Amino acid sequence: MILLESKTAPGRLATVFGIGQIGSAIVRAMVDRDWQVVRTRSFPWSDAAGHREILESHADEIGARQTSGDERLDIVWSAGRAGFDASPSRTAEELASFESVLDFADVVTASGRRVHFHLISSAGGLFEGQRFVGLDSHPRPRRPYGRLKWEQERLLASRIELRSHVYRLSSVFGTIAGGRRRGLVGTLVENSLRHRETTIVGRMSTLRDFVAADDAGRFVVDNMETDRNTTHLLASGRPTSILEIVRRVEWAVRRPVPISCVPRPTNGVDITFRRSALPAGWNPRDVRSAIPGLVNDAIRGSVRNPYQSGASS
Amino acid sequence: MPIASSKGSRFDDENAVILETSTTPLEMPGEIEAAGSPGFPDATHARAVALSTVTPVYRGAAYLERLVDQLESLRERLRGEEWPVRLAECVFVVDDADDNSEAVLQRIAKRHDWVTVLVLSRNFGQHPATVAGLLHTSGDWVATLDEDLQHEPGAIADALVAAVRSSSDLVYCVPERPPHGTLFRNVTSRLCKRAVALLSGNRHVASFSSFRLIRGDVARAAAAVSMRRTYLDVALCWFTDRIVSVPVPAVDVRHTETGTSGYSTLRLASHALRLLLSSQLRALRLGAAIGVGALTASTLIAITVLVQRLMFPASIGVPGWTSLLLAILFFGGLTALLLGVLLEYTSTVLMHVLGQPTFFVVDRSGDEPLRQFLEASVST
């Protein structure tokens, strides 16, 4: 987890839990907006019992830095250990960690501070199997991962003392040094550059909606200036087939991309979103035009310091 | 939605990208609504077939409101007659329109969330604009139609019936009689298509029309490989050979109301050139055969002339004629052969660059609900 402090508003703090693809994009966007990283601390999944101690220590540090007692703290939960095919036990573990952070937020709120909680949720997990998802669509998770995200949103909504900001992200693309989950686009780019085959379990014509991690990060940070509760669908409204992504990567790397397909009886269902459901001021990049940049980044290995601006994803 | 595998996932291979989904929804607490997205329930319920439309717009301000009204009527008709099909979205692609089409469409989009407006940065042409629109669709079927009411949206239902009954992937809605235009233009258009059909061996060329119904996966795949100069219908033929035509009424409203056509002769010529360049001409492939034939013939003639010169020198009266003829025949034949080989390579590379696929997998099982609906409608 990372503690940041605003340079322009001393005493205003933010804590980001989870420095994966999206978390690091959020931190980069904050650094671009004159936040500085104050402390980096481990918050290991494997040590759930130790979370309480870490959070108590963290609360003390916040108390030491926010001396007037009514400053604002933004908490960002962008952590995620459970993947889309996670088991119920894995998602239960993650939910427990999330609840511990919610409890921490309650403690900070009880001290008089204003706490805004930003939850990175998953549009794909919540609306799996649905197409043309609009403002009037209802989440209907179909697997433990989606249920986890729904439960996280529900728990956050139940903490009425917290200002809640929920971001339902669709499929995210972007490469990151050291990231474990690279997503389809990142995987294809890196594998093709290394002449490795990518195995796709599903259909080449499956439709997904891709957004750049950096675009999502910037939106989250911009939304930190909002005082009221918000829930946003961060998708592009532009469905993209896997075939199209593969083709674009081929053009960008200038060589055939070796892939193998493993068709499943279930097949990959499409998940698409209406543009009318997207928030105002949200202008995500088109994944097609972003792929050449990702290829260049992968070739240069340019993401050296993921918290510095210019380190793209 | 994370779709790349990572360490610890079922696929330990870090190169695997998982797109599959489960089919069993979880029982959720009472907070969750029972229904999915209105009109598009998830796969646990009967899955409605989604229909999308794409309309490139260049000069359609005077017609767009009426067109959207007609599309809305189609939407209501499909719903009212309980078709297992929903008109889910209509994508309009503004191709640097020279009237206020964009403003009209933005107003319309505010009223209907099923209308999507794309604005291209400059004029790219009808086919690229259509490609852009196709790449923004999610429907199981996609209909492309013109902006100027020449193509009646109601005919899309007829095309859908034809597609499902014949298990086709592409239906051309061909006007019962040619839209109003000069005799010269109609004749040259027909002749051009016939010439290309003959030269390319593609029997569907004569049916090519901008009023089409395309299976969604095929449409998006063809659009994904299409480049700037690709003729969209040629690209569609790379992915499917299940193509049928249905006759539809066509009224050139633009010509009736204004006396003009949407396309100038220059634009039509540009279309013809694009069609020619996108098609793999059989004549090019015959180049190598022609070259071999020419070299063989020239060799045989050369041998004949040489034998004649040696055996019957008196029969060749002009000194040096034999040598000259031998040289011309040999190098001419060799040049023809090399040119033929070069044409063959060029044709192959061109088709590869244009995106002609090695194969494409299609799933037609989604036609079944509509097929059953049609059979039930007939029996009642």
C-alpha cells in the first residue's frame, strides 16, 4: 500500500491499496497532479492476521500527519488477488482483507476526518453475459469473482459515514513492469515480441470492451475532487473482438502472432456497454490506436519507475 | 474483466488468455434484481438475437429524422410481434458531412440511448465509414443501409428471414428496379460489376449493395481486416460463401426530392477502382501460365526455325533473320514467364496485405430461436 500527500494541500492524504496495473496508474496520475509518495508499505495477502496491526500503525501515521483533525483522507482499494476464475475460498480471503480496510476507514472517520473511499470494481464481473449494458441494466454476477465485487460494493454502501466512489471498470489494458496480470493485450504484445504462443480459451469473435489503465487512473484522481457519492461505469462503449486485437498487434509488431485457440462448450460470451451509460468527461483512448504505443513500451521496457509520469501503461 | 491468466490460475501457463465464462449463475442475496439487462437477458434465459444497424452519413441532414423514425418503427414491430430479435443499436458514422448531419444526429442520440454517433476526423469514404461503424457494433446481425431513405429499414426483417431459412451469413437487399439515375451510370455500373465478376471469378459481385444484412461475427471480422482501399464486400466474401439476395423496393428519395444523387460520377469511379484492386483477379493468376505457354511456344518455334536454317538454308532468304528471331522468341518468352511469376507473387502478397484470412470459425447456432419462431409463425 502507498501513502501519498498532496503538495498543494499539505495534510491531505491518500492511501492506495493494491499497486497492480490499475493501482499504479492511479498513483502515476496522482504524482502528475502534485501528490508525492510518502511511504510504501507491504500489505501482504498471505498475512491477513497482520493486517490489523499494519492498519493501526497506518492510522497512527495519518493522525500524526493530519494535525487539525478534519482533513480529508482518500482511500483507494485497487487491490485484487482473485482473478476472474477465482475460487470461492480465494474471493472470501480477499473480501476479508477488504473488510479490514473498511474497518480502518471507520476508525479514521471516527476521529473526525472526512474519508472518501474509492473502490475499483469490475464491470465484467458484475455484468458478465450481458450486452448493451446501459444505465438501467442490473448487475447479475455469475461467478465468485463477480459476487466478490458485488459484495464489496454492498459493504461499502452500508458504511454510510464514508463517502463512496465506485468505479466499474471493463477490461483493462496496459503493460506494467512486474505486473502479474497483464490482460489480453499486454499478454499478446509481450508474447509476440518473444515469439511465444498465446493460448486463447474462448472464441476469436468474442467481444470485450477495453479501457486503458492510465485513462482509468486519471479519471479516478479527477473524481477525488468530488464530494458526493458516485458510481461510474468506466468502459469505452466500443466493443472489440479478440480477432481485431490480434490483428492490431500483428500490424504493430510486424510479424504473425502465434496463437492457439481452445474452444470451450460454454464459449466466451460477449460483454458490451452502451456509450450512453458512460460518465460525462470520460474520454478513454481507443485500444486500436493504443496498441502501437504498448508495443513500443514493451520493446523499450520503459516502465522503470511506475510512479513517475511518462511511464505509460 | 481480467482475461489473462496469471500464476496460480487454472492455466499455469502465463501465456494463456482465458475468455471462457461459466454458465451457471450464482444465487444472489435479495438485493440483486432477478432480471438482467432489459431486452437482453443473460444466457440462462432465452437469449434474444440482437440486431445492429450501421449507416454512414455524408449528406443526410434532411433524411435522418425520418430514417430514425423508420428504425424505431422496426424496433416496435419486432417487439410487438414478439420476434426473438431486438433492434439493439443503430450506429451512425458521420464521414465529415458537409451539412449539419452531425448536429441532427447528436440531438437524436440524446433522445434514444440505442443510437450511437461516431464522428470521423475527415472524409474517408463510404466503405471505411461503414467499416468503422461495423467495428462499433455488438449485434448478432448487422444491417448496413444508406442515409437517404433509399433503403427501407422494414426490409431488414425480410433479409433476416432469408438468412435464417438458408443458413446464410450475408444477405444483399437488391432493389427490384435500379434506383433512379442516368442510363449511362446504371449501365456502366452493371458492366463494371460483371467485368470484375468475370475477371475475379467471384459470382457474388453483381449482387454487391450497400444495403446488406451480415452475421455479426462475419461483419466484424471482415471489418477488422479491412484496410483503407479494401472493398468491404470483397472482404466479406473472404469470410463466407453463404450469400443470398432478396429483392426489396427501392425509392431514391433524394433524387425525388432534390433531383440529385448522393454520389457523383467521380465517386462511383473511385468505388469501381477500389473493387478492382480488392479483387484477386484471375487474369493475374493466369500470368504465370501465360508466361510458361509463351516460353514453350517460343522454344518450339525457335527449334523449328533453327532446324530449318540448318537443314534448308535456302528457304530463309534474309541473312541474320534466324538469329534475330531466335533471340526475340527466347527473351520474349523468358520475360513473359518471369512477369507471370512476379504477378503471381504480387497477387499473393496483395491478398495477404489486404487481410484475406486463412480460415474463420463461425457459430450459426444462434439462428435457432428465430428459425423456430418463423416455423411457428408459418404453422399458425
